[in-house]
Amino acid sequence: MKKYLLVLSVLAISFGAAAKLPALSEEAKAKAAEAAAKTAHGNKVADYQLCKSREKVAAHYYKTNGKGKAAPTATPACVDPGAYKPAETAAAPAAAPAAAGAKPAAAPAKKG
């Protein structure tokens, strides 16, 4: 019984502490978004590698056991996701003046 009371009291304290945490800063949100993007890219790479291995196994099967037959159904081609490119590096130069509080450059006047 004492174990259950101890567990309940620890849970109550932890929920109380979690309720008092401050909101995430912009930097923390950016890091979380970057981590999510890296994870998504990693999943795409894993899917590509799985697709390539399935093609290799199917080709070997049809070569050895299929007696030269082609695959009975067409499958979509494997799509290589390429190298990971962080979104911040592409957006950082354009967002730097706005983030620093500088005014954006005026658009050139149209001739005509």
C-alpha cells in the first residue's frame, strides 16, 4: 500500500511541476522543427533504401526461380530523397534583415 501512495505522490508532484513550465522560446521551437525535418528526411532515406532492397530481391527471385518471367505487377520507381538540406540555411540570409529589425530594401521603381 505504501508503494502505491509513494507512486501517486511522485506522479502528483511531477504533474504539478509540468504545469508550471514556461512556454518554449523561439529558438527551442526552431530546434524542434529542425529535428522534425531531420527525422522526416531520415524516414524518406529509409523508405528509399527499403525500396531498392525490395527491387534487388525481386530481381534475384525472378532471375533464379521465376525462369526469366517479369514481375506480375508494375511498381512505382524508387525516389531518391537526396542529401539533407536544412531549411534554415536557405531562409537565413533572406530573414536576417527582418530579424535584426532593419527595414526591407525598397523595391526599384518601375519604368514605363
